[in-house]
Amino acid sequence: MYLLSGLVAKLEPKLLAELKPGTRIVAHDYGFPKWQPDRTVRISKTYLLYVAPANVAGAWRIDAPTLSMARGRELALDLKQHYQQVSGGVRTQGGFLPAFEARLHGERLHFVLVDDDRSHRFEGTVRGDVIEGVVRYGYGPKLAEEPWRARRVMTVQ
Amino acid sequence: MAAVLCLSALQARAQWPYEAPFVPSPQVVVDEMLRLAEVTKDDFVMDLGSGDGRILITAAVKFGARGIGVDLDETLIYQSEAAAQNAGVAERVQFLRQDLFKTDLSKASVITLYLLQKMNVRLRPHLLALRPGTRIVAHDFDLGDWKPDFKTTVRKNVMLWIVPANIHGHWRLNLPLPGGAQTWELDIRQKYQEVDGVVRVAQQPPGGLWQAQLRGERVSFTLVDSTDRENEAMMYFEGVIKGNVMEGEMRRGVGNKQTRHKWRAERFKP
């Protein structure tokens, strides 16, 4: 799109509501006022790339057997979202594991939990109220992966 | 106990103004440093201020690397050697009691640091003199105005720097263009891995060197073909710098009209 900034701002809610997650929006010179571009390129002019993010905000139940406190049970995963920027973490009885490096690229969600002094790198695909993917842990030649899954129990506006 | 530690730290400081206190890094942060540096069994890791040896021992146990750790504290050196023995990697790692500023770093493919900012900055010229492509990882304390190439936050801030090749100066670029071969001039300025510059084409105003990126000896940048006013084709350059020569491949245009060409540039003035 190549529109003036007022129009771009007006168009934003429509794009976010109607576009499929992962749809790429390219603009030059005038970007969205609050939505940070996923990529910026400067070649004489400024080009901006936005990737329509999936909706992940809300309360989830996560089934991730690699986490030490899971013991076969689901844990509470809370996610907040500002466009493609995600924050939150896993609530446990004893405390809270913050989600590090949380990122959303279209419908691909990525975050890292540190449990038992080890990192667990979660990657998954968001489809409506379900996220499915793999969690990687361990390092070097001993890298291992397991499936994980989450289901949304409450959405947040 | 605390008083004893304090006293010994004070004594150490009196002898050596750049002593950093020994504060062990959490294991997950050590793991992240080595993962960010993509350490493999082919790497030689030098840990400057090796403390209890955990970074180097982790590099050997989990990533299969070899290396040397340097520290001033003799007790920590003994402790590290014992820990390496216990972990079964005593053959692959070595701990030396010596001044890191006087240590030959040229063998390293990866340098790990957990020093105070002041020491990092003092070490910076030594690090910049290393072979282009050498990786440096640190956590918490950065290298001053040399910005990290990659950064990740897992419990703490972990940063990676890649020693950049020297690209500063004036280059003559040989370009095979549809209308015949051309020679353009590139004036490139460099601050660490940050690069900008201009391109000079005969009978044209200077143009920009766009999207320039330098990672070790690998370089990429974009020029606009100003000799063809109608198309103003983008030219995406990628190449490798070896001394006063850089060369590689250039993609001209976009989409299914894109063509590939070899390119080469020679530095004629530093």
C-alpha cells in the first residue's frame, strides 16, 4: 500500500480483522502508527513489511511434558499481545516462569521457558484456540525435541 | 566469611586494577552463550576470566569443543581442573593462571567473556584484531559502542559479536551490466561492523550504498543501477572480503526477471 498516514491508520483495524495470519503487508514511507514493522528496508526510500499476526492473547492450558512441574498435568499459560509482540508466561503453584524471546510471526509462535536451570524452546502454530508444535531442549549433539500443545480457555480483548 | 572474601578482593584489587569479582553465571545463561555462538566440536574456545571453569567445561561436555580458560585466581584454576577431570573433559580443556590482557588470543574461534564493562572495553582492541569471523559472547556487560550482532534474553542478556573484516576505504567495483562491463567506485566507511558509503558512477551524482551488512568477512549491500534510468534496477550484492579484494554474486532486478552476475572489487586506497 502507498497511502498517506491518516488513511493507513484508518485501514489498520480492517486489515487486522480480515486478513489471514501470515498475510504480508508492504508499505513505503507511511507505516502504521503503533504497529511496529516486522522488517524495515532502506533503499532510497523506506520500505516496511508487516506480517498479520494470529490472535494469541488470553488464558491457555499448556500440555508440555518436558517441564519438570507438569507431571502429566496441564499448566496455566497466560499471554498478552501487542500486534506481533507477545509477553507472558506459565503460572505454576510455586511461581511463574516468564516467557523469554516471545515472538509471533503470522501464526508461528516462539518463546523460551527456563525450567530447572535449562531452557525449553517452544515453537508452535496457532490455529484458532489451539497451538501445536515442538519444544526443543538440550544443546549441541544432545538436542532433543518433544511435541507440545495448548488450548485457549479464555480470550482477552 | 564475607569479611574474608571482601579482604581478599580488596587485596587483589590493590595488586591488579582490573580484577573482576568471581560471580558464577547461571548454567542456563552459559548454555545460551554457547548456543548463540553456535559452538561445535571444531571450535577452540577461550574463556577470559574463567572462574570455576563452567563455561569451558560446558563447551566441552555439551558441545564437544576444546579450549583454554584464563584466570588470575589460583584456587579457581585448581577447582576448574578438578571439575574438568570429574566431567571427563580434562583432555580437551586447559586452565591457565595468567593475565588475560597478555594472553595470545589468536588460536580462538570463540571467545567467552564475563568481565566488568571496563575490562571488556579495554579488551576491545585485542578482540577487533582477531581473525574476521571470530565470535565473542558475553552476558550482562557489553563492549561499549561496539554493538552486538545478535542479542537474546533468556534470564539474562546474552550478546554475540562477530569480528568484522576491514572494509574501510576506496574500492573499484567491476560490474558486468547488460549494456557492457562498468567500473564504479565505492567509498566505504566503517565503524566496527556498521558500514555505510556511496557509489560513484561516471557522469552521475553519487548514489547510496544501501542495506550494508558485514558479518565477519561476509558482506552484503544494495545498489541502484543509475545508468539505466528507465528501470533503476536494484542490485543485491553478496560477497566475501579477503584483504584488498572482495568478490561474490550479485542478483539484479526482482521476481522472475532477476538475473545473477559475478562481481569483484579491489581496494585502491585504504
